[in-house]
Amino acid sequence: MFPQALAPFEFREHGERIERGPGQGQGQSWYTGFVGVRQTVTRLELVALLLLLLAVGCGAAVILGNVGSSSALRNQKRFEDVRYLENALTLYALEHDGRYPEGIEETAKPVCREDASSCEGMLDLRMLVPRYLERIPADPFAVGVDETFYTVSRAGKRIVVAAPSAEGVEVIRVER
């Protein structure tokens, strides 16, 4: 067998006490489930293990809790941006005898950013800044591209502003 100093377990007859002398550590003896097999674990080790499990559990709860809330916050920003664009387009139409800016069609077109190098194939609403819009809003994921990831279309006499890149099953769309 193992030398006494290297043995991970002490094998004894069931019910026999294990005497610890000086230098062998002070702890609680417990059964591992096998008859006659005991292992010594100190109180400090148990407390350390419990603290480790608590820290891992709290970390997982924080990470998993933030995943859902961050997408909800991004969707909230999208909803506010879509309402902001729709209100600006309505104000424009009120001041221009009910006409909306040119380029709004039945099919949805992506809105061009203010700082875009080219607005080809997109709806250019830069004429709304600064009178109707402080800035043209952009989707939280629209980074480094010329479009805002928001669309504008016409449905009869109504205007439709949407955020097609909304996360989850939610569809963000405002119509007036």
C-alpha cells in the first residue's frame, strides 16, 4: 500500500476512531460513502468551497440576468428612435401641405446616416436635420455602415417607420 504520509484515505474497520496527533491537522472526519473509508477535511476547506460555489453562482446569475435585459434595452432604444423619426416626418408633412420628403415609396427603404459617404439606394433624410431632428438616429448595431438599420415606407396615405433588426420576436413598427 501507500506510505502513511501519502495515503489519501485511511482504511480502518467500521466504527474505529482515527486519532490525530500533533502536526496532522485539525478537522472533521467524515465518511465518503464507503464502509471503513474516511477522509479528513478541515473547516477552513469547507468554508472555502462554499464561498467558491457562492461566487460562481452569483457570477452566473449576473451574466444570465444581463443577457436578457440588454436586448430589451436595445429594443427600447429602437422603439424610441422609430417614434422620433416618425414624429419628425409628421412635423415635416404638416409644414409642407401634407407632403412627406421625396423618396418615400410603398416598399421599405433603409434610412441613410448623416455622415454616410453615399446614400445610393437609401432614403436620405438629412434635410430634416436640424429643424425636425437633432440627429438621424441609428440602430445600436449600425456601426461602421452608411445605413441606420431603420426603414421608412408609405402605406397609402400613411407613413410606416420600422426597426427590422429588433431582437427576439418583437417587431418594432410605428404607423401614422
